[in-house]
Amino acid sequence: MQLLSGNEAIAQGAWEAGAHVGVAYPGTPSTETMEEFGKKDGVYAEWCPNEKVAVEVGAGASAAGARVLATMKHVGVNVAADPLFTVAYTGVNGGFVVLAADDPGMHSSQNEQDSRFYALAARIPMLEPSDSAEALQFTHDAFELSERFDMPFMLRSTVRISHAKTLVETGAREEVPVRPYEKDAAKWVMMPAFAKPRRVSLDARVDAVKAWAEDCAYNRVERRSSRVGIVCSGAAYQYVAEACPDASVFKLGCVWPLPENALRDFAASVERLYVVDEASEYLSLMVRALGIEVAAFERPLPRDGELSAQAVAMAMGADVPPHADVPADVPGRPPALCPGCPHRLVFKELTRMRAIVTGDIGCYTLGALPPLSAMDTCVDMGSSISMAHGFELALRGTEHRPVVAVIGDSTFAHSGLSSLLNTAYNKGAGTVCILDNRTTAMTGRQGNPFNGVTLQGRESREMDLEGVVRALGIEDVRTVNPHDAKAVRTALAEATRADDLSVIVFRAPCVLLERTRKPAFEVTAKCTGCGVCATLGCPAIAKDPETGTASIDAGLCIGCGQCAQYCRFEAIVSGAAE
């Protein structure tokens, strides 16, 4: 027995099932799954530029006969939806399993989203484990099921299942040979003449899966009270089991298609049927669609965020437990860019120049928070460049503040490149800042095409970022050290004054990559308490509540010297000067 997280268990299950290929784009809470899979013997795994590419690579490997695991977070399913919907039509050769890791509570996401609706819309069977043991078993079995029904299978986890650890019994790897590929245009070429009969085929395959779901062992009825029955799945099952030990429970392991007859039989066996779901109405909508009456809770379940056993108990009528309110004087602890982060001075200067800043997904999104407060928008991967173009179109012909897009190197490879292509093609203006910190930092420092680091450490190519930009016909491209305040200020001023589209590559490694520390800086008696250094938002800088002067925490300071460049009184000096 081993203690594994859901992500680790999914990787183990894929390996035990003999999966040959793993493809992914990192995204919390899914990231560790492919990292763990890539460490195992006898497999090939790679980070792809985005989730659409990952599913397309996976579809190709599956068509060629390999068993394939593709992993992504919930918003990545949006990106992958184009090939995913059509792969349901083509079917598979080697088993093809796609993990969608949802994030109720938005611990590291820009929205809450229920990927079960994708399974419904794309008509792809979906399994949802409630602990790590089921995560391993469901993943392992999904490859054989995918091949049996000639369909990709989806696996849904949520942040609690992905990251919580439970006991798992692991096994040996099954050495599954790559299945032979046979040319079959009617199956693999989805032009209308072939797609129409494949739609008929999909209907037949869905009917077969529906029949299988009725007796699927992953769906489990726990008989207790005939008075109350609860339908649930995934992490919600754990909360129901704790909060309602006397209730009968229909625990769904296959969440699409639902076992319609089994659910009707269960509903008929209890006086009142409840559906417990997390940040979604998926299950209650699906159960009601079967003509089953669903009882109303004593108190409504939370409409957003993660559930808890306490929330379920209160919904079922339990009293609010005694609790103490959070003291009003507890200071907030908002997230902040790390001490020495190469993004900090870029945002500082953008704030100084009062630019309209369209932002993107990455740790630089923290530039939106005080005291930097430099970012105006953030929607999705690659949106910064497209939205900057939209701002320029709306403001064209007027006097307006500079419009600047800010995007990271990995996000630029993900979907920023196509956005920049659009702006260049349509003769757009504005300034694009590519914050190249040499890694995919937010999800744990993974590789990407512009640093040339691969998932399994294979020999690779480091893409020429500036060369790629120039290849789009953009002439004003410059590379700047983001730790040099004067250089950052000059580059931004010159670029935003230009009439044409300009791109600045701010290149310096993430501080967590190098992990080097220079002597910490110190505040001398010259400090006047002006507070300018505090506007950088560095966690190492604080203000003395009695004197009003600045102080630097030597345990946090890495000696980058960014703050010293903003002190007019030369009151901040390196400790090495002593």
C-alpha cells in the first residue's frame, strides 16, 4: 500500500495499464499527473504548447495504436474542445484517456467550470473517482474501456481529489503492445461524407456505453435509511459519507452517461431523494431530466466554491455549529510576486506611466494587486495581446493612454503567438511585453518551447523568441534586462511613443530557477520614510510603525537591488558594502 495523491494515482494507473504516451500542458490542479507519469519506465511524455495540440498529438498516437494519457485543467478543456468533440466521432485505436482536473473554489483558476458538461456535450464517457484508490482503478480500466467501445474516455478530478492523499494498492505494469494501424479514411478522415456515418456510429457506441453504465461496478449503492437517499459523485461523496452516515447513497463513478434505470430504482426505494453537487447543478439537472423528483434542502448548498461535510450537514438541517468570528484586526495576506521577481519593475514602470495594461495568465497576474495595481484586464491564456488590439481599435483616432499587453513566455507559446499574428496581420499598434523568465513558473517551473526544456529532459531546441516575433513582420523588437529600472523605463517610453506595433522581450530567469542569493540590502539612517520603496510590493520591505522608516527583512531579501534603484536618498545599500 502507498499513500498517493489523486494525481499520482492517475499517473500510476495509466502506467499499470501499459500507456505508452503522455501529453499535457501544465495547469493546476492537473500538473503533477504528467510529471509523475513522465518519471516512469517505458513511457514517453511531453509538455505541449497548449491543450489543443496535446489532444491532437494524443489522437494521432492513439490512431497509430498506442495507449495515450492526456491531462489538463478544466479551462484547458476549453482549448482542447475542438479536436475532442471530433475524436468522439473518429473513435480510437489505442486507448485514449483525457483527464480534466476541475478547480472548485478557484484556488488557482480564473473561473469555476464543470467538465462533466463537456462529456455530455461531446458524448464522451466520463469517470469520476472519489479517492486515490479509485483514481488508479478508473484510470487503469479506462484504457481497456476506450478500446472496447471505440471511444475516448474522460476522467474528471477536482482539486481535493487531485491533491489529497489516500492509501492505494499499486500493481505491476501490463506490457500492452501497440495495436496495428490500418488505413481507413471512413473512420479517420472527418470530412462531411465520412463524418455523417460516423455520427450514426457514435450513436450506436453511446447506446452500448449506456447499457454498460447500468451495471457499471463504479456506480455503488450504499443501502441504509429508506427515508433519505442521496445521489453524489467525486469529492462530494466523501462529504456526504461524513455528514449523513444514516442516509442511503447512490455514489456515481460513471458520471456520463448516467445509469438511468438504476437511478430511477434508487429514487423509488427512498422517501426523499437529494442530490449533492459541488459548485454546479450538473447532477441535479441530469437527475431531474430523468423525471425523478429531487427534494429541496433545508438550507441551500453553497452555489460556489468547494463543499465541506459541515455544509452538507447544514443543508440537511443540522444546526450551525458554535464558532468564533475572525477578529477584525487580522491583517490580510494577499499573494505577492517573490522578492527579486524579474516582473516587478516592469509593472512598477507601467504604473508610473499610467498605461492601460491588458494582462494574461501566469504569476505576473499578481501585478494587478496593490501596491503595483498595474493590470487592467485578465481573461484567459493569450488574451492580453488580443484585448490590447481591441483597446487600440476602440480608441483609434483619440488621445489615449498607452496600451500595453503583458504576457509570459510559456503563455506566449500557448496562444499568444496566434494573437500577435492577428495584430500584426491587421496592422495593429500598441506595445507587447513578453516577460521571459525562462520557465512556466506559476505551475511549478516546467519547460516550454522558448526555454527548450522538455518534460523528460530530452535533447531539444530552444526557440528564438525574438526571431519568431520578427518573422511576423514586426520590426520594433528589443530585448531588455528587467532588473534595470532605467532600461525598463526607457524601453517602455520609446516603444509606447511609436506609431507601429512594438514588442519588448524582458528576459531574466525566475528567482526560483537560479535560487542564488546575494548579500541582503539594508536601510541606513538616510531613510526619510518617503515610502517609495514600499510601492514595489516586495515582501522583504516593511515600514516601521513607530518611525515610519523602511526596513528590509534579511531573511527574505535575495540582494537583487531593485529597491535601491528607486531610493532618491541612497538610503538602501547592499550588506556587502560593510
